[in-house]
Amino acid sequence: MESPEAILRKARHSAGLSQRALARRAGTSQPAVARYERGIATPSWETLQRLTSACGRRLRLTAEPVVDLDDVELATRLLELTPKQRLRALQRFAHLRGLAR
């Protein structure tokens, strides 16, 4: 997961905006934008949404399933699968974890 400062910096750069121009669009100050981008201050969710919106971006929050690798029940269920079914499950797991190419 990216940090708020990385999200903001990336959004501002992709919009081709200076910190001052972003601050003007978002109704804040350039020093505030600089503090957020350097990680000195952490913007609230609403502030981060407003800043990224001023860059022409939509901010989304997602929750992804996390697989407990020590889950005995999961291991038992996997052992009940055929090798082909296990490979499919592994591919889905790799995709969820961002490991798929």
C-alpha cells in the first residue's frame, strides 16, 4: 500500500502541477502540500481526497482478503483438492497478493 505522501506526489506530478498550483486548486497552502508530500504531516482522508481530486484523480480505498498462511482449515481444504484445482487456487492467491505476472 502506498503512503499518503507517495499518492499525493504521484498525483501532482502526473497532473503536471507545482505544489503552489495544487494548493491554489485545492484551497490550501503550498507549505501544507509540502508537509504532506514530505510525510511531516498526514492529511485526513477528506483532505487527501480533495488534493487528489484537484489533480484530476479519484482516490479509492479498497480492502483485499488476506490469507492466513498458518490457517489449518485452509491447509486441510487445499489437501482435498486435486493437483489441478490446487494450481488454480495458487494462481488466484498469487493474483490477490500481486505476485502474478
